[in-house]
Amino acid sequence: MINKTKKDELEFLNHIISLINNKYKKVVESHDSTSDDISDMKKYFWDNITDMDGAEKNANRMQILDVSISNDNTDTIKRGLEKLRKSPYFARIDFKDSEIHMPVYIGIRGFSDENTRQAIIFDWRAPISSMFYDHEVGAASFHAPDGMIEGELTLKRQYKISRGQMEYMIESNVSIDDEILQKELSSNSDEKMKNIVATIQKEQNAIIRNEEANVLIIQGAAGSGKTSIALHRIAFMLYRFKNTIKSSDMLILSPNKVFGNYISNVLPELGEDNMQEIGFEEIAREVLGNKIKFQTFAEQVSYLLDVDDDAMKTRIEYKASVSFYMDLQEYLNELEEQYFEAHNIVIQRYVFPGEKIKTMLRSIPDLPLKNKIAKLKKDLPLKMKMLLSHKGIEWKQEYNTKIKNEIDSMFPFKNIQEIYKNFYQKIKRPELYQMAEKNKYEYSDIFPLVFTKLFFEKVEDYSYVKHLLIDEMQDYTPIQYAVINKLFRCKMTILGDAYQAVNPYSSSSAGKIRAVFNQSQSVVLKKSYRSTIEISEFAQKISPNPDIIPIERHGYEPTVEGFITDREQISRIREILLEFQKSEYMNLGIICRTEKMAKQIYQNLSDIEGVHFIDFKSKEFKDGMIITSSHMSKGLEFDQVLIPNVSNEEYHSKMDQKMLYVACTRAMHKLSLTYVGEKTKWLNCVDTQKGNE
């Protein structure tokens, strides 16, 4: 066996790092030399530009551009080698078939010997690397470009290499979710989400390497790693289809800018550029323009947390249903037949029949109704002018205006707002159409309005996007997915957790989404890797999820502390922050029911160094102690979580229950809750108590 002992492995590691360092040195020299060449070329160009003709100027510009692009590529290689020097690989498998018996070292990116051109390290996304995730020692196979390769794994090892030093080496004759996984899960959280290539599980690997699904829906429990898996899936596709897809062709539909910043280092760690980001509300503004004002999702959630508005809940629930999507689609499909009422147009005693006008409109192919009407207003005057000229009737310019005005009168609505409002008259439910305030729509009406516009008039779509990633799928309604289906003609990865819906009145499940994407595939991730058993069981008592399977990792019992006054509670919170500062933990989240509460807590704690406040206007996730709302915390994780004010006065509704569950499931290692007065009813089944009750 090659490199049989740990000593052999250490010698091999030093050899590999030496090769990488040599390559790195050459790349740096090439990069520096090319940078100097570019500077010289630019200086020559500007020194001699007055003596150059147009052809010479263009030739010099093109030369500078070509060399600059080449240098950018060299810079990318340089950054990759910098990472390889620190950690060249994380795993090894020895594969034997009828022809070969070879060790396969697996890393975040591949590396080849410059002289022999032989691969020394295989990229984790390479076909042969899939065996590390899918098989134990014994019979194994993988899909190569030429077909299935079958053989046997005779060895499986895992390593932890940091700063060029091997921290440990483990024989992995058992599955990954044992010793290595426990080591990774027990470590403290970095500032942001990190890559998981060393601990990808078999079921996760199948999702990452799924090439067939046009729309893949991932329903994953809190802490199941669904966002990380989705980003690794993107990285796999960029590797697998590198000749046809670039990161700039991909788009993530992100719930907020902080979340986008939180996940921003995963793709670069995997050797890929970051994707572009967009939010649902940004899409709405791009389609509707700035004239239509609307409530944001955050404003809707905040309002419902403060006001028990049953009428609004009814409106939201209906507009979040599959039946609403079907009803609105049917209404819009019938707009032309039901509401365009053609009548005769008379010019100089000549009658052009309404039936012919209706036929002309129907014969205009593949255009939304507004554009068909616009074409009719252009075509009909020409047709009538020709007919009248055959009858010897002189054409006057005023006839154009008359015909266009007549056509306008045949359709009763002036804009999409009127069309949409009439829908509720049609279904005899006018009470479901209410403005949030004067000239401002409720959030639940915005995407029905967008959907209406997409039916009624031509809108520029996102045809450049080749893959769309949608996170927090449970917060979007079927009508929002119908909008996505019309605007994007690409493959999609949609992920979320129905148990983490911050607004249960408008939440979606995989079943609702499949009603829009009927050709979709869906998978369920049940294993939760984030929280300790103690925290997982605590959260399950608040809002049970029968599908969740926590990984066996033990830690501190969560604590619930009651106090008589707010001052006592704040004093205890300060003590907890002081304890955190002395601990080995990297970050702590103080997660509040609302943004308003988070601001109040921040005012009491802002004098403490390292305390940061995050709201929907924030753009960056910071390390240390973060104060935020449950809504903003979705998708994030913290070494330690503190949830203040868990009283019955604050947490009493169904929506509050979901908010509390979301907050608890952000914690990896430690969870503390405090309250003043009577604790929330959602904690009545929890027996972990401590403090001055």
C-alpha cells in the first residue's frame, strides 16, 4: 500500500506542499511580470496615442485587454494555490478495479503534477470523488463520462490539515457521520457559513450531484444544512458544466442582505465566484415600477405580531392558497373573451362589424392582451383606410384617433390595478381587497398584481439566468412561485422548512409549490446537525416536527430564567454576555420576538463592546454579540443564543410559537431564555427551569 503509515502520510503531505509551493512561486512570478508588462503597455499607449491612427489605437487596446484577461486568470489560479498550500486535501480513498489500484486524494480543488500531468489531488466534485461520500470499504462504483466504473474501495481515510500541518488522520471504515462529523459539529462557529466538503453525507451528495431535476425542492429540518447543500450543488454544477455555465449566469433569491453576506464566503471557498442576489420585493419593483407602493414582508409580519387582525389573516390565508392562484389564473385567462366587448365602428356611413374586430384580436398570436390591443389599434386604421379607399372615400387623420378611441372603449379597465380589483368583484368577495393605507397595497396583494401584469402586458424576463436558487421557500406563496415560473425559464433549486414559517398564515409547503411546478422533484432532509440533543429536544417541545432526527451530540441543558423586574432581567443578560466573552465561543445571538423589542434590548446593552444590532436595513453579518429579531435570524446560526422576554404577554399566538421555535433552533451549543412575569404558554411543557420565579 502507498503511504501506509502516518509517517508516510506526513512525508507525502510535505512533498505535495512542496510541489504546490513551487507552482505558486512560478504563478506569482508570472503574475508580477505580466502586471509590469501591462503597466509598460499602458504607459506606451498614452505616451504615443497622439501619433497613432485608429487601427493602431484599437490594436493596442485589444492587446492590453487580452493580457489583462490572462492576468486575471493567473490571479484566480494564484488564489486557489494559496488555499491549497494551507489545506491540500481532506480525504483519501484507494480504488481497485480490473485495471488499476490507486490512491485518490480528494480536496476542495484539484492539483496535477506539472511534469507528468498526472492528477495528484482530485476535486471533490470529480466523478471518482463521489465514492468517498457514497461508499464504505468494499464494493464501490461511480459514474464516469464513459459510463459506470465498478470496483472496490480498499481504504478510506480522512484528514484535518490546517496551515499546512496535519492535525489528525482517521481511518474511516465507518460512515462519515461518526468521528470526523462529531469533531466538526463540536467546533465553534466561524463568522459565516463554511463549506462542508469533508462531512457531506450520502443523501446530501445525491442532492448535490442531481443533474436531471429541472426544479428540485429541498424540504429540510432546522439545522439540516440545506442552504449549504444548495450552495455546494451550485458549485458542483459550475464544475460539471463549466463550458456552458458561469457564476454570473446564476441567481440567488435571498430573504435579506445580511443572509446574502452570511453565505458569501462558501462559493469562493469552493473555488467559484459568488452568485448575483435579488429579493422578491426587488423583483416586484422591477416589474411594477416605483409608482405602485406596497407594504414589505417584514412590515406585514411586524404588524401581525403587534395587532391581532383576523380580517387581515383571512385575506392573507386566501391569497396564500393554491385555490387563489388557480382562481386568479382562470380569471386572467378569460380577460379577452369576458371583458373585451367589440362593437361596430362607423366611418362615413361605412360599418366595420364588431365581430370582425374580435376576430382580428383573436388572430394576433402569442402576445398579452394589452399588446394585442395596441397592435389592433395600429392594424385596424390601416385596414379601414384600405377598405374606404376602395369605396372612393377620402381618409382623414381624425379617423385614426376615432378608431383608437373606439377600441379603447371596448375594454373597461385602464390598468392592472383595475383588472386586479375587479377579480374580487367577479368572485363576489370584495372584502378581500383592502389597502394597507392610502395608495399603499398590502404585501399579500403585490405578487397577485405582478402576476396580473405578466398576463396583461409584455414584461422583460430574466432569460439570462441559467439557474435560480430560492431559499426560505416556506415564506413564499403559490402565486409568488407562479410569478417565478413566468419570469425565469431555467433550472431551479428551492429549499426551506415549513416548520420555520415566520408567517403561518402565508406559508408554503413542498406540496403547494409542486402545484405550480408540476414537473418538479422533491427531497426531504430529516437529520439535523446544528444543535445539541438537549437544544433540539427543547425546541421540539415548543413546536414539534415529527420528521426531525437530531444527530447524537450532547451539551448544556437550555435554561429558562424568570425575573420580577425588567432591570433584573437586563442585569442577568449582562452577566450572560460577560460569561460569553470569557468563553471559547465565537458568536452569540440575542434573538427577540420583534425588531422593536430588539431595538429596546440594544439600547440597554449598546455600551458593551462587541454588541451589534441587525435589522432589515443591515447588509453585513458581524462576529461577536448580535441583537436581532427572529425574522432576521432565519438561516443564521450561533454558538450561543439568548432569547429575552419569553413571557406570555409577548409570546401567546400561533405566530409567536413559530418565532420562538425559529429563535431556539439558531443555537449550536448553548441556549438561554429569560422573562419577566409569567412565562409563555409555549414553554409550559418544558421543565428546564432556573432563576427567580
